Amino acid sequence: MVAFFDFSAGVREFAQVYPVSAYVDSRGDFLICVLNAGPHEFYGRWVVSVKSGKSVDISLNVPVGKVVGVRGSLGESFTPGTTPALILTTGGGSSYILYPIVVPDVGVVNC
């Protein structure tokens, strides 16, 4: 499965590192697949949150040219067949909305 996102508003922020797909499950666990287009290795922190206000910090270490999966849990249930929104806030303070694919168990999904 591949999800496509419209990040045209955030092209400057994600010029080198950006999410290419995202998944959540009914337990609130998530997987965000992040690509580093280079030219340098990326180390950073982002915040993933939902409209209810629940959030979690994630740390990223993404080598150049690689896709890395970042897993976490928001503790909020998601229903298959719905289109939830995750709010991604970068270390620079910019916020973007991701629309993940709801799967039965993100533990079996890989980037």
C-alpha cells in the first residue's frame, strides 16, 4: 500500500526529508515512512498529534537516499474505512496534515 500526500505548501520545509506514507491502526499505533533525498544525513525531532490534542514526539535518523519507518502510539483508536488526520509538526515549527491509511495492525506493515 502506498499513500500519497499533498505537501506543496511545505516544499521548503521538506526539501530534503519528507514522509512518503503513513499508517495507523485501531489501537492508535502509527507508522510514518520518511524519505531523505539528501544531500546530508538527517537527525531531528517531530511531533505527531491528533485533533483531540494527544501527541507524541518522534526522533528521526534518516540516512541519505533511504526510507526509514518511524513507529509510535497516540493511544487513540482509529476505525478502518475512515480517513483520520495526523498533524505533523517539524522541529522548525511548521505543521502539516497527513491522512494515513487505517490498517488492522501496523505491526505487520513495513515501509
